[in-house]
Amino acid sequence: MANSTFLRFLLLLLYQYRSKHAGIAVISSLIVALLSAVLFISQSIQAETALQLKAQPDFVVQRIRAGKRIDVPVEWLEEIQEINGVSSVTPRVYGEYYFSPREEHFLLFGVDFFDEQSSKAIEKIVQETDLRKFLSKEQMIVGDGVKKFLQEHYYKGFYNFKNPDGEIIKVPVYSSFDKETNIISNDMIIMPMELLRSIFAMDEETLTDIAFNVPNEAEWDNVLTKLHLLHYDIRVITKEEITKSYHNLFNYKGGLFLALYLITIMTFILIIYQRYAMVAVGWSIKDVLKLKFFETSIIVLLSFINGVIIAYCYVYLFDAPLLSNLFLGSENLSNEVAFMPVVDFGLLGSIFLFFGIPFIAAVLIPVWKIAVTEPKEAMK
Amino acid sequence: MIKGFLVLALLYTAALTSITAHMLFFKRDSHREKIMQTLSIVNLPTLSLSTSYMAAGIRGYTKPSNPSYPDMMPIDTMSFVYGE
Amino acid sequence: MIRIKNLDKIFNPSTKKAAHVLKEINLQINKGELVILKGVSGSGKSTLLSIISAMDKPTSGEVIVDGKAVSKLPDIHASHFRANSIGFIFQHFNLLDELSVKDNISIVLIPLGLSIKTVDEKVQKSMELANISHKADQQVKELSGGEKQRCAIARALVNDPGIILCDEPTANLDRTNSLHFIELVKTLQKMGKTIVIATHDPLFEEAGFHDSILHMSDGELGEPK
């Protein structure tokens, strides 16, 4: 900025008309903050999802009869294991348990504690877990949301499950998951597989479904055909389908930018156009546009930084109260997720461009138009 | 006036620096490790979303995909993700 | 010297709303002359001033100032011409209310790329000339009508222009302030400035310091008196 009188005048205008500028900046900051917050939350959840998709098995096999899912017989395990190229075949026993008075549900998961990998992981993830002690009785480990729910409903350290035959099964709470894993464990209850079978009155020789991997991707189609030949009532869910389902779940970007445009246009209506009589006192249109450009750019930049700072603090320091419900839902157990900071600078740059360019244009175009076509305006 | 602008610039620098520091020093690895360990217990990677059981995962899809077979839920519902 | 040849101005030409506001204007104002342009509202006085100052372009004809056809200048040169040769005084002063007197005056000099020191010196000099330097740091919104007019005069003088154009300069002033303004104009006349005042205030005529009075009516110029 070679011309320092220009800079001095620019700062002077910003300072003297600070209340008007602050008004515009506050509205713009809130718009940017809202948008950035939504993006931060969705990015954080998407990052977590990506992490989970890594752990997702390549295939899940279920049994469908008359369009309804039913339990899978244990023999299927061996049949799948015999298919060439298949590895890590894992039986899964789990299900939704309804807490009917409140229409809420927990995800009950049966764990085979004799499985070495599961046992090690439990010892690490749940603090103060003595596996022997845990296994000595029929107990459960609950997620943070379930823990709070039980406390709210006066279940002190236990819950009375009712099996389909109407029998009450009292299960004490042994421990709870770390709050940091709320994003996946909030509504989760893990318990020994046999206990879970008795709650759901499942046959001992059945499983909910079977998960397995096929490391060689070229074999996927082949394995799929073989599976369908095994049983007529088999339903195979591939990792791709689940990935797609998750992508759809948080693919808000398109809609967001549309909303951004609409809101930005609304803001422009609020901008009070200030007419400067500068053309009459020797300013060229270029000079007026230059001044307006810098003035608006500073406001846009400051609003953008404000918005991002507010959004960052709101999402990553205060865990996005209210807004997180939009993403995580609020119909079931409320989930207090500590979001992992993920900042996509490319997306932030896009927000800046999508927000800044129309903003600056909306100020400069009328200024230019009046300066060019209405010389009398400058004389009034 | 200039002093006011300098104070403002200083405040912004401080805020941006602390955010950058928070982002850089966040213990991502331990967070990831905990999640992965939890996943390795249950072998069921699903998000613990607080949606009602039959709620659609995608807005707009509140009905079964095929009216002739209402039991056959589309794969984008939470019931699909969670299993029954 | 200002020479105006066969000047015509039509707003919205070739439409139903076409308005012929200046018709065949021919005029010559010599250097150092003070001309009063009289006429009712809407007679075309302000349009003539805006064309002389190269803010507006004529439909046909031309305006030559010191041998230069200013009516044909592109915007960048026209603004340069205004910044160096024209001082404008408006009916509504056209000052930025939130800024101080000296900041308002300095606006004219900003596009010229002068140093801060030179700008401050020029502003100080013109404030003294317009007798407003005691209010230098006061915001314009706190000034009286007469003080605002003096601030506007200081702004018109700060670039030391050869020509000063005044559009209804006393319309918003009381009699005392109008007389003060006339005194100031007399000083400028003595300094050798070419001055054109568009007004229907009889005070200017009564003061008797003019070189000629032109009557404008329905876009046409009457005989000089």
C-alpha cells in the first residue's frame, strides 16, 4: 500500500462507521459460524466413520425368510469358512432391546470372552477391569448414554431385562465405556454371549449374523456367487453398501452451499448502502471501487475469521450443544459426543470464496453502477 | 484509532494461535486407539446415533422402499445398520 | 477559460421519458470571472454545472476548459481534471457526518497520492482560508449549517482549483451565514478564481460583485446581463 493516505482514510472509515460495520460483521459472523459448525461436526463424524469403516468386515451374511431377517444357524460358520479366500469369520450375536415405557432402545452385544482379542481389548478400554472378576458373574459393561439412562430411571447399578417369556433377568452393571468412545458406544451394552441369548431367548445354535473378510478384492464377486449358491435365503451385505449408506447419511455439503447462498443473499438486503459524494470531489470510479473493495474485504475477512473461531470453540471445545442433535439424533438416548478436531482447509477456503465473493460483489456492483450511470447522485 | 486496530489484530492472532495449538496438540492417536479397541470387542462398527429404531438414515426416506413388501426395509435405515 | 459550444443534454434519449434539459447552450466564461446562473428549479442549472465539471457527458456539443475538451474525457482523466482544476460546493454540503472537518477536507487529496505531511499542510491552509481551522477535529455532525458550509468551502479549495462551481450554496443557510459566504466568495474572486454560482438567492445579485448574470429557463440560456 504505497499510498498511506489511502490506508489512513480506509482505517478511519472503518473506525468512524464502526457500529454499522460491526452490525454487518455480527450477522455475517453468525452465518459463517453456523455453516462452519455444521461442517466441523459433519467432518468430525465423517472422520470417525472412516475410522469405523476400516474396521468394517468386507461381508456380512444374514438369513432372510419371507423378507424378514431371522437368526443364522451356527453351521453356516463352517460352510463359509470352507470357501476359498475367506478369512476372519466372526459370529455376531446382538440385537436391539427396547425399554418400552420410554420407547428407547439399547444395542446389546454378546461377547465371546474366551476370544483372546476381545478380552485384551476390554481390559484396555474399560478402566479397572479385572476380566476374571467380570467373568465370575453375569454382568454387563454399558455405554455412557445407557449409564445415564439407568441412573435417571433409578436403576442403581443393575437393570432388569425381560425375556420374551416374561422372565426377569437382573444384570448388574460392572463398568462403563470411556466417554471418549461415545460416538459408537453410547447406547451399547456388552455382556457374555450366553447371557444375551437368554435375554433374547435365542437358540444356542444360532447367531444374529456372520461377518467375514475376503482380502483379495478380485475374489469378491466369486465369493458372492458361492454364498448365494449355498442357501436360497441368504442375504449378503457388502462393505460397499454400508459405505454408501454412511456417505449418504452425512452428505450435507450440497444442501449446505445452497443454504449458504440463500442466507448470504438475505444478508445483502441488510447492508445499508452508503453513498459517498467522492466522484464529485475528484475521485475516479476506480478510486471509489478500490476503497469499497478494501473496506468490504476487511469486513468479510474479519467476519470469516470470527465465524470460524466461534464455530471451532462451539464444536470442539463445547461439543456443539443443540446442533449435534441434528447429526446424532435426539429420539433415543441423548449422546454427548466429544468431537475430534478435523479442519478441512479446502472446505473452509470454499466457504470463504462462496461467502466473500458474492458479498464483495453485492457491495461493489451497486457502487459501480451508481458511479457510472448516475452522476447526479454524486451531486445530491 | 491505530491502537484500537492493533489491539484487534493482537486479539485475532491470539485466538487463531490458541485454536491452532488446540488442533495440533489434540490427542488424536489415543482417541483413535480407544475407538478401534472398542470396535475390536464388538466387531460391529456402527455409529451410536440417537435415532428411533425404524427412523430413516436419510431424510425423505421414511417409508419402506417397496410398498408391496413393507417388511423389506431399505438399506439406508438405521434398522439396517443396527440389525434387528 | 471555460467555453461551451452548442451544448445539448437529453436524459433518456429515444424513450418516452426523454427530457431535453439543456438546449443549444453557447457560453464563454473568462478566467477570473464570477458568473451567476439564475433560474427556477429544474431549469437545468445543476446539469450544466455537472457537465462543466466533467461528471456528466453532454448528448452533443462540447465543453472546453483551458483549451481541453473535458466533455470528451474518459472517467479516469475526467476525475483527474476534477481533482486538479475544480472545486465543488453543494447545496447539501455532501460531507461525511461521522468524520472530522479535516478528514472531510482531506478526502479530495487522497487519490492524488500525496504524502501524509503534504496532505495535512494543504488541509490546514484551506481550513484557515475558510475560517474553520478552530473546528478541525470536530465531527461534521456537530457543526452548525454555516460551519458545514465553511467546511465544504475548505474542501473545495484544498486542491487549489482554478474553477469553483457552487450549486445553490446558500439554500440551506440563514441570512447571516449567507452573507458570510458571499464575503468568502469575494475573497476567492480577489484570488483570481473563476467562479460559477447556480442560485436563485437574490443576495448574490444585491452584493453586486458579479461579472455577469445568466438566466436559465427550460434548458435555454438567456442573454447575459
